[in-house]
Amino acid sequence: MVVENLKVSILIAVFNGEATLIDSIKSITSQTYKNLEILIIDDGSDDKTYEICKSLEKEDKRIRIYKNQDNIGLTKSLNILLEKSSGTFIARHDIDDLSSPERIETQLNFLLNKKVDFVYSRAHIKKSNKLIPGISYYLPKKIIMKFKNPFIHGTLFAKKEIILKVGKYDERFKYSQDYKLAFDLINSGFRVKVLKKPLYNLNMENNISEKYKSQQAYYADCVRKYKVPD
């Protein structure tokens, strides 16, 4: 285990997440690596998300809650949290997913011991337990990037400085902002690795990717073509 003198900032944006919020956040507060700040922004929810978040904040001093009065979307919300973060490293986590207890410790150890700047991991899909990426995991990422996003956004773990150097998340991309960020980081020469071991349980039902498939496809196409979205 690494010496816990390096703070990791976990960025979590949530909209109407009352159904999954408690279990999801507990998967972060239960991490084996303890030097965390857990930044959660309620993006204009109209359910009990904010009230649940505030109760969790009282239970764990590492949690800090913010609220958008209106729903401004994931991209802008994550950039707000980036600005408020104080960690040397940034990790993502989505509110309908679960992180394995050793996720942060494993990713931090890997990043410190290998010559990489940001890392992702594989994941199991909730309910089916299917492992993703599958075969594509073994293919060169620069080739796959030409056709699709090979990374699971919720598993991102990165040096904060590199995200700032590429200008944070590109706010012109309401969707596929994770694809654009990975594209920007790789094209800027930063080194990436996907860990073979799955460290994440990913929800694939009724999530943003499922709800907004056509929008995701359009913005992803803009990424691949170096195009500014309309």
C-alpha cells in the first residue's frame, strides 16, 4: 500500500439519483485508500437527491456537497468540481455504479509505479456480470479511438495537472465529454493504460448513454472528426 500523503479527489455529478445514491457513495467511502475528498454536485435534481447527499456529508467529513440551481449537464458540473478539488489526483465515479473497495489504491499504486499519466480499468456490467472491454481490451487504444471510446469514464484516474493542461472537459461537448477528454489527453502526449483487473460495476440500464444514444453518437462523431459540435 502507498503512503497516504497524496490526496485523491473523487468527482461525482448526480441528477435524480436517489435510488442508487447511498450504495454508490458507500462504495467510495469504503475504499481501502482513505486520503480522499469526495466532491458531489447535485445537478438540479427534483427528487430527494440533495437531502440524501447532505445526510451523507454529515456522516463522513471527506464528503463535500454542492448544488446547481438548474440542470446544466455533466460536462459543466464536472468542471465545477475540478475547480473546487484540492487533490493531486482526480478520479471519476458515476452515481449508478459501484467502485471495488481496492479501486483507488490499485490505480494510484499503478500510476505511481508505471510511466503513465492516467489510467482506467475494466468493469463488470451490473446484473449480467459481463466483463468489458472484452476482446477490444487487447487491441491498441490509438486504433480503437478512431472508431469508438475504449474507456469507461467512471473508472478514470488521472494526475489533476494533465486535465488542467488540456483545458479540463471541453464544454462544447454536452455528451461524449469523456471521449473528448481522453482524445485531448492522448493527442497531447499523455500516456494511458487500462488495467486488466475489473475494479468497477457499471450500470448499463436507463443511463445517459442509453437515454441519449443519438446525441452521444453525434458528439462522438465530432470527436473522431476533430469537429466542433453545432
